[in-house]
Amino acid sequence: MADGKRRTVRDLRRGNRALVLQRLYFDGPLSRQELGPATGLSSGSISNVVSELVTEGLLEEAGIVDSDGGRPRTLLRVAPGSGLLIGIDIGETRVRAELFDLSFTELARTERPLAQHGYDVDRIVSHVRTAVADVLRDAGADPGLLLGIGIGVPGIVEHSADGAVVHGQTIGWNAVPFEQLLRKAVDIPSGAPLFIDNGAKTLGQAEMWFGGGRGAASAAVALIGSGVGACVVHAATPDESARTDALEWGHTVVHIRGRRCRCGSLGCLEAYAGAEALRERRREAGGAPAAGDTGDTADTDDETALAALLAAAYPLDGPADAAAVALLDETAEYLGAAVADLINLFRPERILLGGWAGLQLGPHLLPLVRRYAAEYALEHAAARTTIELGRLGADAVTVGAATLTLSDFLNRGGTRPARVT
């Protein structure tokens, strides 16, 4: 009986192309001579693959280096302009879309606020539709170069033959067939794939590839915004088949019979450390509201409220607001305890705190978070984990969403989406 898993010549060719593209993308520029040891391929295979990829415009020369006593060697790199990527972040406060070339140079961006209409599915689908059209138009881009669209969403994402379905309890999404809705409504260039995954996972992949997780065998990456999420990534190198698990970390209990979370449960981390919860806790403590804060959640800007809280606790001049300081110190302890859970459960090499709120809170709270994590975690595990801030800024989810497409493209050996004329 024939082996159904036997690799064909086409499979081998695609695998060789993938090896070359991955090594050049993550470690390049490299010469043909360096590609052999880096990929394990013969010089003949390297010559054939490089010739194909250069002819297709995927590789370009990146300078010449002298060799020891021999002919100068030409360096090669993945051509940044040979493909385009769109990353979209369905965040708590806005829908953000960015268009990148293959070097992740931003070519265009657009944002749509969500405060007024929240997570109305039809409106978000409309935002995605106009955002895709806008970034392609604003960059004057050739839609035929688009390799795919990646989208990070809140909640649990299940993949099936019918497409991605999103279960977002905190935003009122119950088994939303998001991929089907998008494919019907969004003008996706012919053949371009669509990837949808949890926003914390896309953040984690971005940090592992380009940010604070690079080089780590494993990392837990937290996304702290209006809500709270996390993922755990196990991978030694960016081009490996990483195992990434999204965690509903924000809904682990840090206070028995504590505050009501927006998920409906009691005592969740998100009910204490999310920016929306911090705004509510500040108001309950009698703190001065941020400008424009009417007390109505739908009309309140979480980012403005968090900035006001931090300014009160850490003023540039004058006395600090003692209540604001106490609230943030308590928040640091909740975060530290929850980080300790990540350490005890997964023993990651690194923990990175990201998300727009995490990056605002981090410079002030990180020393306390580390101290509390060490107190609550097992000593042996805590001593082998570093806790840092993410390095990619507030755009990390869009970058990570775009890497979903790039990863697929590299793994397919640079095979472009089929175009229909």
C-alpha cells in the first residue's frame, strides 16, 4: 500500500524554498555559501532555489562582502517590496489596521473608534471593510501584491471548515461566525487568505519574532488593555512551528467573592487590573474623574482615564494623590499574584507585559509586580523567569496579526495567492 504521507517532488521543492526564505528573512542578508550550512541543503539545491526566488522577485541583492582569498560574495535578502501584509487589531477602544511591506515598514494605517457603538458585529465588519480599502488606497498599493490579511480579536477563536468562529463573552459575542461575515462583506483581493486569531496570541507572536521574546525558548505575554488576556509561546526560533496557547488569564480569580467582572463572574483579575476596572475603582474610591468622564461607561475614554490616574499618583510636581497611589499599589499586587500563577503553571523563561494599558502602567508598577510575583510564586521557578515590558508598543497586535500571513507565506515557500483575472 502506498504511503499517503510520502513527500512528493513538489513537497520537497516547497520545503527547500521555505528553508531558504526563512533563513534569509530571520538571519539575512546571507550569501549563497552561508545558506548551505544554515539550511542543510546542498550547494546545487541552494543554487536552484535562489535562482527561482530571484526570478520571481522574492529575493534581491543586498551588497557584496570580501571573502578570505576568494571571490567576493553577493549577499541576498528577502525583497521588502515583493509582498504586502495587512494586520488588523479589533481592540477594546478601536479597530486599527496597518499595511506593511515584508520588512514590516508601515506603509499606511487607519483607525475607527469603538466607544459609541461598542462591539456591534455589523459595525465592526463595516470598519474592517473600509479599513482594508483605505490602507490599500492611501499607500497606492497594488492589491495583487497582498499576501493576506491577519486579524486579532478578543475572546476564544475556534477554527473549522466553515471558518473562524469567535466566542467573546465579555463583549457579547456568542459563537459569531466572524470569518464568514468578513468574507461576504470585505473586498478581499482575489486569492488573498484571511487569518483570524486571539489578539493576545498575535501580540505574543509579534513579541517572539521581533520584540522582548526573541531568543527565548518560552514566554508568557500579557495583553493589558481595557480587559486582560495572555498567551504562552513555546518555540526556540521564530520560524519553528511554535505552540502558542491563548489564555483567559484575565478571568483567573485573584479575590474570592470579589468585584463583579464584566464576564459575570466574581474576583477576576480583569476586574482589578483592566483599564476599564481601574477607571471604575478610581470613581468608587472618590477620585477626581478624568476630563470627559460622565460616569457612563459608553461615553468614557479608558485611555484618558488611565492617564489621569497615573498623573494623580505620579505628578510631575506637587504632592501625589494618596488614594491613587494606594489603588495602583493594590493593582500591582493583583498583577504580581497573577504573574506568579503563570510562573507556577508554565515556568516560562520570560514574562512580558504588553497592551496599551500595560505599557502605561509598567514603568511605574513593574518593580512592585516583580516583588509580588517573587512572593507568590515558587522560589525555584521564579528565579528562572524574568519579568519585563513588551518592546513593540501599542501596535504589537497589528504587527502580530500581520505575522500570521507572513508565517504562512514563508512556510509555503513563498507561493503567492492565486490571482483571478
